[in-house]
Amino acid sequence: MKKIYLVIFFCFLFTTSLCASEPTSILGTLSSASIQLEFESQKVTPYTALELDYIPVSTLRQLGFPVDYDQLTSKITIHRPNQILLSDTSTLTLVSKPYTVYDAEIWIDGFKTHGIICEGNVLIPIGALRQLFHIEINDTTYKMTPKEPLHITATANLIENNLPTPISISLIDLYWDNGFIMQPSHYDVAPLETLSRSTNTLHNNKRYITTLIKSATGRELNYTNESMFGQTNGLLFDNYTRMNLLADLDLGDPIDFATLVWAESTVNTKSLSSKTPYLVWTNIDLQSTFIFEGSKGNWQLIKHFLCSTGKTSSPTPKGSFALTHKVPYFGLEKGYRCKNAFGFIGTTYLYHSVMFDKSGSYLLQGKGALGQRASAGCIRLSVEHSEWFYNNMINGTTVLID
């Protein structure tokens, strides 16, 4: 993965048009934010990912922000600009493009932030720019005005006081572990002193997000931070954690994470219940069958099977049904065999395998294709997936077909 980031950032540092590299694990797609960033007279439209607004690092670079890239670690460091440049930043278009989390470190001077990557472009949350700017928000604009440096750096490992006066500083170390964990601490630091901090062993197995300065006081200093600097995008980290867990599971036919999230959201907004811990949803447009486990309003996808529903001339019935009748096979009297059949309207309409000859040994020509409307109304699955369905689904399970 480091090699991929290296190629991406080589293009990033030396071109204004970044090379494209689509994320292999997609969390979602970007949309255009509803309000703009205003740096002096320069306006930029950011992007929205899971309800939080982000700006491409390449756009910041075009605006005059110095950017360093560490080839060994893929670490990005964004520095305070001497001035904002007038530059055409409208050429980059990432709307509806896929993104995922950028796993290497990103720093704004001495402040650690998180980022996402989309088509070779790394983006950081707008809130992280509070390290360098005052941000005034109205209905149409984030208005950015430079602020004086705090002259204090706080990370997971150190506190650096670059002031000639003592300070009293309160920190929050922010971690993620299926939810945000905020670990507070307090230090008194002498003038121009650097203190080492011990790693918090309680959180060794948790994702470290950043260290935030909550407050700092001292002679001629009274700093209070009421903002998390855009670091608490819980949806992003929750989905990313789950995506990594799902990577080790067999969900059946391939499905990207954005589609998985969409499928779960769709069935959970329908307020569907089931007499069993399972729910089956066949989407005719996608020619896909989704199987969920859980309960009303809290269904989670456990399987995704490509399927074939009824032809236009013999459509699969739409509506809400229930699994009722299991038969190991049927069709012999008509000269074929369908295996692992589980009916959702008696034994007239069933989930079953693709079609074989009467012996069950050979697929009938043209009867093994999935992903297209091909049946007489039943829902065909691959042999492997029909067997799983037959062995694991339970009578009374709700079936939705639409």
C-alpha cells in the first residue's frame, strides 16, 4: 500500500492534475458541499463525506500551503502559508467519486488530523484548518482568517512550549474503538520546555486519532478550544472499522461497502420485521438477493447472492412473503432438476439452484446464467449459494421482493 501512496503522491507533488487511483475498499462517494471556503478573496468548494466537509490537499497546495511528503512512511505535513495565492482550483472534480480512509499520518504543522483518499487525491476535514485559521461560518461560506500561532505543540508523545512563560495545559487524547474515547490529562510546563509523554497503554489496541489542546493558560495566554477540529466523524470511522472486519468474512458474491451500507439503510428504513432472526430481500433491478440478520430497524447484511428472477413474460411476484416450504429438488417430471428449493409462495415460487438435467449432474445449456431475468418466476441462485440458503434459512423468515 505504501508503494501505491508513493506513486499517488509523486504525481501530487509535481502536477496539478493528480493521477487517478481508485480505492480498493470503498466507503462511499463524495458530494459537493453546500457552502464554500473563502480564503481572503479566493473561494473554493469543498466535498462532503458522511456529513463532514473535506478539502483536497492539492487544493491547499495550489492556494500556497507548503506540503511535505515522507516517501518512507507516506506521512503528509501541511504548513502554514505565507500568503494565499490566487489560483484556479476549479479543475478538480471529485463529485460522485469513490473514497476510503487514508491510512498514513497527516499533520498540519504539529497537529495530527485524519484524511480520506479519492482518485489519488488526499482530503482533510475543514475543521482541521482551525489549527491555522479562525473559521467563521454562515449559510454560504466558511470564512477563513489567519490566526496567530499558539506556540504550543501537543502530541501523543510530547508537549512543547515555545513560549518564554510557563503554561498550564489541558489535553484530550482522542481514540476510536467502536466509538470515540476521550482521554483527558493536565500538565504544567516551564518556559521553552519540552516534556515527554508516556504512551497510554490502556488504549494500545485502539485507533489513535489525535491530541487536542482543550485549554492553555499562562502569563498573557488564555486559550480555550470548544471544537474538536473536525476529528469526530464517527460515521467514517465506524464504517471503516466494519469494512475491515467484513473483509475477513465470506459474504457470498462480491459487494462494495457503499452498496452494503445502502442495502442495510434501505431495509432498515422500511421498518420490516421477521418471525426469525433473518430477513431476505431480493432486488429485481440489481438481480441480487440480500440476506440480513438482526431485528426490526437493526438488520445487518450477512450474505449477498447474485440471482436470476423471472423473465418479463413470467415475472417474479413482488411484495412481502415468508419462507414456508423446503424441498431438496423438483422438476423431474418436466425433464430437469432444480436443487435446494425453499418456497416463499407455497411450492409455486421458490428460491432454488440453477437448472440441471434430470440426473442433477449437468447444467442445462443456457440455464446457469445469473444476474439477468431468466426464470419462469422463481429466483435462481448458484448451487453453492442455494445450498447455503437451504441449510441456513428458517421457515417464517420474511421475504421482500421489489
